Amino acid sequence: MRPRATTARTGQGRRDRPPAATVTVAGPDGYAARVLDVVDSIGPGKVMSYGDVAEYLGEGGPRQVGRVMALWGGGVAWWRVVHADGSLLSGHERVALARYEAEQTPLRRTGEGLPRVDMKLARWRG
């Protein structure tokens, strides 16, 4: 005899278990929205470091800005926010490099490996 199919994995159709909870994903909070607004204002060929964004806002720090960018940065020009040393975002180097080249963002070529953003020439001060 084959066991009957059941929907116990989802919690539906069982009287001994409540229905599965609905998960609601909220949008960015006020701080996150302000970070994204700053990133939106950085023009082509310019960048800010994570710390620059926090300093410009007068709140948070590089890690908080990084968290916002990790969660919500896909809707803005994320490649324009870089590490303070100009190094490219790990895992996104090739895409970012193509964007920098298209926007003529100043880069420093070190001879080996990927270039870095030239922070002296590319930094946007706001």
C-alpha cells in the first residue's frame, strides 16, 4: 500500500498546524533611502567610497553604507561606490570595470591584476 500524498511540508491542509506565514519584504528605511539618493547623485566617471557616503550624510559608517548597498544597491549605479583604496567590488570586478571604462572613470593600472579606481581623480565630493 502506497502512502497518500500530503501537503504537510507547507502547513496547508493539516488541522494540527497553522497555515504557513506570509513573509512581507519591506522597502528601504529612511537611512537606506538617503544612501541611495546620494549614490543616485554621483555622476558618470565619478565615485565615492563607502565612508565618503556616510560622511556626506553625517550618519552611519562605511559598514552601514555597505549593508544598504548589498540589500538595495541594485537599483542605483552601485559601481560608483567603492572601497577607499579604489579596489573593485569582489565578485563584480568585470562588470564594474566595463562600467568604469564606458564612463571613462579614471583608473590606476598597476601592471598586474585588475586596475583600481584613481580616487584622487575620480572622487566626487558632493
